[in-house]
Amino acid sequence: MVSTLDATTPKIVEPTIFDLSSPGRVGVRMPESDVPAADSPPPHLLRSELPLPELAEVDVVRHYVRLSKFNYSVDGGFYPLGSCTMKYNPKINEDTCRLPGFLFTHPLQPVETVQGNLALMYQLQEWLKEIAGFAGVTLQPAAGAHGEFTGVLMMRAYHKSRGDEKRVKMLIPDAAHGTNPASVGMMGMTVVTIPSDDRGNVDLKKLEEACDDTVVGMMLTNPNTLGMFDENVEKVISLVHGCGGLMYGDGANLNPLLGIVRPGDLGFDVMHFNLHKTFAVPHGGGGPGVGPVGVGPKLVDFLPEPLVGIIEEGEEDMPPLYGFVKPAKTIGRMKAFHGHFGGGFVRSFTYIAMHGPDGLKDIAQYAVLNANYLQARLRDHYHIPFDRICMHEFVMEGQFEGSDVRALDISKRLMDYNFHPPTNYFPLIVHEALMIEPTETENKDTLDAFADALIQIAKEAKSTPEIVKSAPNDTLFGRMDEVKAARELVLCCWLPEGYDLNA
Ligand SMILES: *Cc1c(COP(=O)(O)O)cnc(C)c1O
């Protein structure tokens, strides 16, 4: 039995690790104990039965390697999941984050013994400030959404510190990522949705109407989730500032701006970075996310504590002494210890150091070139509602006149062509949205093969729609009942006897 999902029967029945077990088989021979035996835990804490599979090491390795091959990954193929920036993650980052000096440090060590770690964190703060044009950066937040929450807390603290207590509204465009209204809602603020105009920009008239002295600020993703750079961004920011609000930038889409535009220079007061998107920390398997937040001069005193700072300048050629500093009006701590050091900071530090300023600019330019190339190849085959030069991604409609094929069907059919589907049904303002972000790390052959597959599927949608509607046809599992899979998630295939999943 593979799964209790009954929507689809797998084409090959995979044995579980328990099916492979054979009594007495072992994977490890324990040495004779050379210390006195400890007492067992009290009997009431022991389970009566905990059957473990009995296998040799080679059986376990083969079982999990075989299963891993059923997964799709950035290292396995093209992954154009819009908004997620699924770029290739260079393997040198894996070497540096495993250097023993980084790997074997403890967050409670005295600062004198972790000067290298602190120097790396300090430099990363400085680089992010320079890349995005900010006055200060915290590395603490554990994801983009956590960075949003941190940023909005600082915005609220700023208004409060000025005795400005009536600001409760956050303006959020209709193209925003769902985390924006969620972060704001968690703080009890009210979300005011601002529509987009027909060029995919913020509707300036609607924005002007919403701007008043109850506005905390605005959360703007630029380029937005349509892949459009807001042509009036400076006007948008001056409207928000004009009514005393602060400007939050959702920096998840920073990839196409690296080395080209600095959000801080445009007038953004605060922005989160997604190191796990733009700066090559692997993601998709549950983490670690890293969502540093940069702030302009108005918010720099409100940053979470502690920040890494220079405690004492070094004499002559000596490096400075690094330590922790506390901003004057800090909102407090946002994360235990110092954030995701090895998995996040060291990898992103390596990535930025390896690219340098010119390399970062290349990333942005190739990301934009690749997206525009794909958009140009697909324009005649799919309807693109906001059809102008895009940034790092674009959104097209997954539907055709006279065919009942939908975006979901197209995505599933792409799996038969060995491609990961694009993002589906987001942003909400495009019907049957397919949001495609190729990233800078793909070559022209891959982009062409992907475009060919999508063009082929557009033809199939008219000539043989049943093939598209029944897809995926060539994968281990057929089409899942996705609602049921999310609501009744079964993560293990074996349960102890008497254990009721629904209890
Ligand atoms: C990914 C993303 C977020 C949220 O980031 P997480 O790290 O997933 O919490 C917010 N906004 C946009 C536009 C994103 O693409």
C-alpha cells in the first residue's frame, strides 16, 4: 500500500520500508557498551509496541533513492513556478555552508569565539543594504511572510512613536501575494484592496481615493505578480507618503532588479528579501526560508534586536571586533538566536561573493531576457492579458475558445512532457492564470523545449482534448484529488496498531 488516497491507483505498487523488512536483518552492528547501563524510562512512558523495519543499510539507501527519483526537483529539470524563483542553486554554496568552522558553532558561544560568523553576518547585512538601497537590515526573519510581519510591526511602531494612533488601514493591490493581506490581518489592521489598471499598474485614481490619515501604508510588489514593473511607481510612493503612510516593498520579486534599480532609491521605506528565491538558498522542501528586512532612515531605529554591529574598530590591519547591538526603539526579537545561519546566510553570502556586482546585474538581465523570450514564443498560442515587456515572469491564460481545457489540465499535461508546471490560478486577476518564471539559469534549448511543449499542448487542446483532460498520463500516479490530498494528508504509510487517524 502506498497511500490511502483513493483518487488514483498507482501504476506500479511501491513496497513500503515495512514491506521490505525481514526479521533479524541489521544495518548496523553496535559496539559493546563500555559505560554502565542507564535506567529505562518509567514504564508508563513506554509504548507497548514500536515495530521498526529490519533492513541492511543498502536496502534502506536503495529504497529511499528509488522513491526520491519520483520527485521533481530543480536539479532534475526545468521548474518555471512563477513568483517562486526556482533558480538553480550552485553547489559551491553547499561546500561553504558545511565548512566545519560554520557548521560546528553554537548560537550561545561567547562572541569572541565566533568572530568569523559575525563578520559574515555583518557583511551580508551590508551587501543587502547596498543592493537594495537601505539604511539598515535585519537577518532574523525565517521567511518572506515572517519578514512582512516584521516590517509591518515596524511600520506600526513608527506611527505609534509619533503619537499617530488612528492609522489602521493597509493598502494592498489586487495582484498581491496572499501573504501580504495575511500578515496585515494578523495584526488586526484592515486591508484595503487597490485594483490594477489595464496596463497592470496600480490604479492611481483608486489609490488617491484610498489615501487618507488612517493609512498605515501600502504593500507593493514591484515588479508585481503579473511580472510588470509599475510604470508609475514613484507617483504611487509619493501619494502614499503624501498622506503620511509608509511604503512597504514585497521584495520576493527582487531578482530582475539586482544591479539595475534599488527599491530604497525609489522611496520604499521597508522591504523583505527572500534569500531562498533571489539569493539561491534551496527551497521547496520546507525550508529553511530566510526573509531579511531592509529599512530606510525612518525605520532604522525600529529594527529587531540584536543586529550584528562593530563594537570596536580594529587597530591598523586588524579586523574589527563584532558583536550585537540594539537599535534605539527596537520592536524586539523576531526569531530565536540569530536566524538561519548556515543554511541561509552562508549560502547567500557565497552566492553574492561569487557573482560580485556585475554578476548580480547579469542575473537580473538574463532573468528578464528569458521571460521575454518565452513570452514572445507563446504569444501567438496563448492569450496574454497584460501583454507588454515583462520583467522576470509573465502570466498567460490557460483556456481556449471552444475548448473545455483549463489551466490545471495544461499544467498536468506538462508533466507528461517532463516539465514542472507553472504557478496556477495566481494572480487572481487573470482567468485560468498560468504564471511562468523561467529564471536566469536556463539556457535557450531548455526554454525552446518548454515553449514547444506548451505550443503542442495548445494544439492538443483543440484536436485531442481528452489527452489533456486526463493528464498526467505518463507519471507514476495519475491526477490526484488535490482537495482531498490537502485536507486528508497522510504522511506515513504505516500506523501503530489501534491508532485511529481520524481520532
Ligand atoms: C514567495 C512570496 C512571498 C512569501 O514568501 P515566503 O518566503 O514563502 O513566506 C511573498 N510575496 C511574494 C510576491 C512571493 O512570491
